[in-house]
Amino acid sequence: MPNHRREFLKNIAGTVVAFTILPRHVLGRGYLAPSDQLTRGIIGTGIAGRQQLNYPGTRVTALCDVDQTNLAQAAAMLDKKVRTFDDYRHLLLQKDIDFVHIATPPHWHGLMATEAAAAGKDIWCETPMTHSIAEGRQLVKTVQTYDRIFRLNMNHRIEGNFYGTNVPVKKLKKLVSSGILGWPLTITLGPQTGFSWPFSNLGLTSLPAQPVPATLNYNRWLGPAPFKPYHINRIQNFRGYWDYGGGVLAELGQQYLDPVQFILEKDATSPVEVTVQAPLQHPDAVGTWQKITFTYQDGCKIILDAAGMDANAPFMSGSKGKLYADFKSDLPELEKQLANYPDPPLAVTDFVTAVKERQTFVTNEENGHRSCTLVNMGKIALQLGRSLQFDPEKETFLFDEGANRLLNKPLRSTWK
Amino acid sequence: MRRSNLIILLILGTCLHVAGQGQPSPYAGRITAILQEMPSPNDSLKTISMKQMEKLGEPGLTALAMMTQTGNINVQYALSAYTGYVTAALQDSARKTAVKAYCRALKLVTSTPAKIFLINQLQLCGNDLAAATIAPYLVQEALCDAAVRALIQIGGPVAKPTVVYALSKAKGNARIALINAIGELRYLSGLDAVTALANTRDLRQRRAALMAIANLGNESSDSLLHAAAAKAGYVYDSSNATAAYILFAQRMAENWPQEPARVIAARMLRECKSHAQLPTRIAALQIMVNVHFNESNRILGDAAADPDPGFRAAALKMAARNMNTANTSYWIDRIAREKGAVKAGILLLLGESQQRATTRVIQAALADSNMVVKIAAIKAAGLLGNTTMIASLVFEMNKADSSTIFLIRDVLLTMRSKMVASTASISLQNKPPLMQIALLQILEARKAEESKPRVLAMLQSANPAVKEQAEKTLKAIE
């Protein structure tokens, strides 16, 4: 009898399964079957890696971290079992992953994204995009060689107001394109225009070696960065060290600068000059700075006024008018004048759509590289403590071998 | 005297005593004064300090560089600032002196962190003398990485052969760094040395060797790299052989003649047919287009009709990078032969080209019965921005579903013409409610004052949503 019962159950199993496959509408509006979702591997499961675990239209199938504690915590936040790795190259070998989310410290971004592109993965990368200008150009080339979809994780082109201005980027872009304020334009990002540059990411200049925690693979955490003895501050405050970050400039810089480059229609170029006002920088630990100014070929300027040196600076200033926060201006009826002008061109702002339809995402490898170039130019000028001239076509500095030697940071390769 | 200054003086005295073999140093006071000013709070004070350091000359700078052994933070500030200072334009003489001093100190200091610090300075300012001084450290496990990075940056006739020589002596991790360096330095004389490691059992070394060989880009490596990529199935694997072969083909395409690159790309396209090999197919297509530029329209036109949508999309993106008047006519001819998704892709390409000649084709496609084509045509019309399409776009709203209506609204708002508002205004009457709402939103965004009478008429609409939107529009335009 037991045998018969088993056979009976076996025979009806197919029928039961057939009845339990529910039509999609029964599962609710907007429900996306797992087979229709993009599969995702997250590399770096710290704060940034955990922020978008439930991004609509995607599901996490693999996690990677060199810190076992982080890895276990992130895995515990997911409903299902996910594969976990401590080496991103093993994650990239998984054939069923559509895209990777790179949420590591910045010194890894370029290397991992380049290899992910070669592995046929689409890429979602945190800012800053790369650690050096040459690495950025190399990444652009690789992403385009393999035609991967690349998203740099910045939202201001997509939604919300642009930081302290209380105005959406789209409207600011429209204003600049209209020419109402004249040309060239100067944009100032400082406390007086609603931008704070919190210098909380400063490095320590003296770090006595400490024992490496058992849960951390420190050699792999350092990866392409030069070897330095372990100290907890390097891990917890990685932004404070030139080897892994670049302080507040690298932490917030690209988030602030990318929309500004877009507003000024500089997505395909770079400044010709960068000047800095800052105390001498330590070779390892990132320090503070007062002011960084980027100047473009046509005279447009972006001023990062961390110290609030110009208390009366407008957010945007041109030959015909000025714009302050809340869209206040010295020009009469600005809103009305602006209404006659066209909106900026439509762009793909949904990553899932971009991947499925193979369309270029709004914050992509090319404009991401250009806005990250500002960050990296600023870092080099701070490290050398002088003004630099830049050729936006060749992407090299003019008459400055020291600066050119910082264009490309040779990577430590023994970690491999 | 402040306690910190006293400590600096004591350390300095000890160092200079050691460096000067018991002789009192003539630099102690000057170095102390310089270090007391570190870190300089601004440019003018920094410049003064740098001038003072320049005046120390080679022996004084050597004494200061020796102080890196103490781990003194102000020494680190001073030396790294000075390294940056001497790399600026017109500082050749100061730079040579600094390099000599750093090299001399590098030989004298004994602690590993001090040696690494000085090698790092030479990475930024070093020359052939520095390369020769750094060379012995290439085979030392603790210093190899720093030394390799410095030599990659220094380059030149001393650094390159030094790296190859060191590879024959190095072991373990140092070998990986040296293999990489030969590739980075593009030093062809190192090809035999890295080729010998291409079939090693050590996966890490093999991976590094394949990439270095690819970087060197010598035609003779074709069969080796081809075999490795074919063995990997032309997909990503732990040896990274496929990426190496693609890099090799790119390097070959940088040289003249480009025929070998064309042969490699054609072979990859022939041998790769599966979806799993899509990234390789795309990379090969890119190389083929680059080396066969005169034939690029035909190559990309055929690729744009490929069954794999990913391959099609890649081909159209490549075409978009080189669109001009001549190319446009090819794609206008091509679209007549296509339908469905392929036609939609080409429409977007034509719109993006912003060539006026494409207007007729895009306009005709607005009435296409295939929704994919129609949507592409709407977006292409917006990209093209030709105002002659405004009326056609508004007309298409009549029969469209809700998402298409609002897509057309968004496209119209990107067009630069007063005709957008005037056409929206005169099209308001007797239209489907959703279309009326979209048109009213256009008038609201454009603050179209002249449309006020027609908006007022909409306040009488029986549809509450239309009425509500009319009120909002009226408020905006008044």
C-alpha cells in the first residue's frame, strides 16, 4: 500500500504543480516574475551596498565582501539564500548574474568595473567612478568595447532638487540652455549657496600598526592600493586617505559636480585649469581645503567654496543675470521668460529599462568619467599644491610632469 | 622652545650625527626651521619653505631624506611637498638634485617604511638614475611592489630592461608584479620572458602573462593568445584569456598595417555565435569597424539586423558615434528594408543624428502600425527636434493609449518652438480627455498666455480631470 500511495502522489504531482502556477495578475499589479527580474551581484556589502537591496525589477543572487562580518550581515538581510564570495572574480564567473553593483571603497571601482565589463556584466557603480583620470578613460573604453550598460549611482539628474538650491536640475539646465543668464557662467558651491562641505573624512597622519581582525582579508581589502600596515581607521574612514579616496572631494564631489557639468553642458569635456587654496597636504592622509576653482575653455567656472570665502556669491552668475537659491534672481519674471524654452532632451532614467532595452543610462560611463575627472583633477592639484593646466582632448596636464605622473596610479598587483 | 620642536631637534641631531659619521651637521638648524613651518597653512608660506629646502642642496636634502627613518610627520609633509615642487615646469635643476639626494638616502636608510617612502617620492620625480637605484629592490618581497610602481612611472631606457632582468630572479608575488610591469611598460624585449610563463600551472602568473603579452601587441603572439581564448570558449574565465585576446586585437589595430587586427576580429566573429559569447562578438565588431572604416556602414547595417538584440543595439550605438550626412543616406536606405525592432533601432539612430534628411522617414514611421516602431518614431522626432513634426505628433495623440499620449507630451516639451503651444492650443477641442489633459499640461509648462480663451473653454468640460487641469493651466498662464 505505501508504494501505491507514493505512486499516486507521483502521478498527481504534475497536475498539482500545473494548478499552482498562478497567472501573473493574481499576484498583484506590478508583480514581476523572478524570471523577468534582473539578477544582481553586490560587491562590497557595507552601507552603500545594502542601500538598494530591494531595487524594483531586480533580485540579489550573490554577495561579495572581504569582510566576513559585513557579508554575513548583508546575507541575513535578504529573504532567500544567496551565494557569498570573498573574491569578486569568483562572483564575476557566475553566469546567471546580469549586473554587478560595485559598492566598495573607490580605489577598487575602476578595476572591478573594467573586469565586470569584460565578464559581460552590466554595471551599477557608486561614486566616485574611478580613482584616477587614466583609469576612468580606460573604463570608458572597456565599457564601450563590450557595450555594457553602466550606471553611476547619482540621482540629481533624475529626481529631487539640487542640494541647497531647492530647484530641480532639469529646470537649472533649461535655464542655462536658454541663455537668459548670458555666457560664460560661474557656478559657486559653498555654504552661502546652500552647499556644505563637511570635512569629516580627514585622515590621521600617524597610524601605528594594529593586528588585522580575523574576519577581514586585509590584503584583498587593499587590493590595488599600496600596502600599508593595518589600522582600523584605514577601513572605517577610508575616504580620509589618498590611497583609497580623497576626502570630502571624492565622497561628495562627484555628486555635486556631475549635475553642474550637465547644467553647463560640459558632459563631453573637462576644465582647462584647476586652482586650489589649501594648506599643505600630507602624503597619506587627506586634509582640508578652502577653495577649488575649475575653469573651462569658454570661460565657464565652477567654484567649490568650502570656506565660504565669497559670502555674497550667487549660485549661478552670468553676464546678463544671477540666480540664487529658491530660483530667486535679479532678472524680472524669470519663470515666465523660461517657460518659452524647451525642456532638456529625454533620457533613460530607469536602470532596469536601460539594461533590458540596451539603452544608455542617464548617468553613464562617459559623462561619469568627465565629472569624475574634476574630482581627480582637484585631488592632484591638492596633492601637488599648485594650479594645473589641462588638455581636455588628450586628458593630460600641460607642462607638468609631476601632475601627469599622477594621472595614472600604477596598481599594486601582488594581491592578485 | 616648544616640546614638539625639542623632539624634532633631538631626532634631527641623532639622524644627522649618524649620517655625518659623527661630524656636526651644518644643516641641523636650517632643517629644524623648515620642519617647524610644516605643514604650511597656505601657498606663500609653502613657497618660502620650498625655497629654503632648495637651498639645502644635495647633502642637506639627503640629511632630511634620511630622517624618514624617524617616522616624523613633518618630515613626510616637507619631503612630499618638495617632491611635488620639483616636478613643476622649469624646476629641472632642483629636480635632479632632489633625485640624487633621495637616491643617496634610499641606499642609507635601513627601515622598510623609510625605503618605501623614498621610492614613492622617486615614483613622482625619478629619472634614469632613480630607476637604477630602485632596481635592486625589485626582487625583495617587501619592496617589490613599490619599486615596480615607481619604475612603471619612470619608464625610460633604464627601467625597462631592469624589470625584465628582475623577472628572471624574482619569485612568488614579485613575479606577478614584474610580469604586469613588462606589459604596462610595453617593453617588447620582455616578450620572450613573459611568453615563457603563458602556460605555467600557476593560474595567477598565467593570467598576468596573457595580459602582458596582449599589452605588448606583437603579431607573433597571435597563435598563443588565440588558443588560450578558444580554450576559454571566448567567454570570461579565471584565466582572463578572452579579455587578453581582445586587448591584443585592439593593440594590433593601433599599429599599421591593420590587416592582422582585421583577421583576428573576423575570426572571432566567425567562431563566436552563441549568446554567451555576445560581449566577445561586440568587441570583435568594434575592432572590425575601426580597421575597416570605409566598410563600416555595411558591417554595422548587417549587424543591426542580427537576431541577437544585444548585438543589434551595440551595432547601432557604434553607428551613432560616426553619424554624418553621408552615413545618414545609407541608413535611410537601409530602414526601407527593415521592420519591427530593427526598424525601431534605426529610427532612434536617425533621430539622434539630427540630420534634417531623416525627417520624412521619421514622420512616416509615426503612423506605423507596429507600436515598437511608433514609439521609436516619437522619440526620434523629439531627438531630431524638427518643428515640422509638431502637428504630426499632436495628431498621433488622438488614437494613442495613455502612456503614448504622455510620451508625446514630454517629447513636445523638448522642442524649441512657439508652435508647440499654439498647436496644442488649437487642438484642444473635441479630443479624448487624456489628450486634452496632456495638451493643457503643455500650455501650463509653456505659460502660453495667448491660449487663455481656449483654456477657459475647457473649464466647461464635463470631465472633472480635464476641468481640474484647465484650472491649473489657467493659474499658470495668468
